[in-house]
Amino acid sequence: FMEPAVIVCLGGILPFGSIFIEMYFIFTSFWAYKIYYVYGFMMLVLVILCIVTVCVTIVCTYFLLNAEDYRWQWTSFLSAASTAIYVYMYSFYYYFFKTK
């Protein structure tokens, strides 16, 4: 589990889990042509996303440095950026399976 590819894939799961429900509401309002009104809650979810992403990146970097892996820079960056891959995959899933 200390391979960079595994750390990158697993590093995006927790941050994506913190925004999963809010993305559902945003996509629902977007595809149903309704106005999204809960901007305060969305900002709270954004703050939670930032905190969770920072914590996950710190833990991933600690594991890499503890294993004396010299490739820790890009792996640390990509472990946080992999959340975008999960968001992209969820948006495709929502478009193809949830919209009618």
C-alpha cells in the first residue's frame, strides 16, 4: 500500500466523501433547471473539503517520508488532486444514470 499509485488513488476517497452529498444536490438543481439556494451550506462543505484534503495530504506525505521515498513531492500533490478524478467520474455517473 506504500506505492505512489495506491496512495494517489486512496488519497482522494476521503475528500470526495466529504463533498459527495453536496454534489448530488448541486447536480440535481442544475439538471432540473432549479436555482440552488443553499450557498452558506456549500461554503461550509468547501471549508470541510479543504480541511480534509489538507489532513489527508499530510498523512500521505508522512507515510512517504517515513518510508524514505524520494518521490514524495508529486505523490503528495496528486493524492490531493485525485479528488478531482472522483468528482469527474461521479459527474459522468450522474449524467448517464441519474438524468432522464
